[in-house]
Amino acid sequence: MSYANTEMKVIQWSEARKIIPNSTPIAQWKKAAEELDELRDALVANDLAMAIDGVGDTVVCLINICALMDINLVDCLASAYEEIKDRKGTMNAEGIFVKEV
């Protein structure tokens, strides 16, 4: 299944449940934060199935935020990539990327 097809199914699901247009970007951000907490728990527990669920649920919230704001998630990703594509830096001992200044 393509990303675009899956995104459209998520939007249709959200519309059928009145999340779109009755939610707000802030409400969906709060839900995404909850899902990120669940993802963190899955990563700490090294639980792959739970991690997949956490990533997926977070992306659903991001799709909803974009739909509510009439923006495109892929455009947001492309914009972020354009910002980072030439960034230089290194991975530190804690596994954090530290960009060069």
C-alpha cells in the first residue's frame, strides 16, 4: 500500500469519527505527545510490536494535524530535509547527532 493511499484512508477514518474537522491541531499535538510517550516506553522495553504501534499512532496524529491545518505532511518532511541535507556533524557517545556550528 502506498503512503498516499494510506494517508487518505487515515483522513477518511478521522473524518468518519469527526476528528476532522472537530478536533484542533493542539488537541492532536497532545495526542501525538501521548503516543510518543508510548513509543519511548516501547523502545525502553525493546518491544518491536509496541514501537511499530507507537510510530504509526504518532503519524496518524501528524496526518490529522496537517489535515486540520490544510498542509501536506510530505511537504513538511521535504522542507525538513531541505533544512538538514547539507548539515554536518557527528554522532556522540550517547547516540545523539551533534551538528557542526
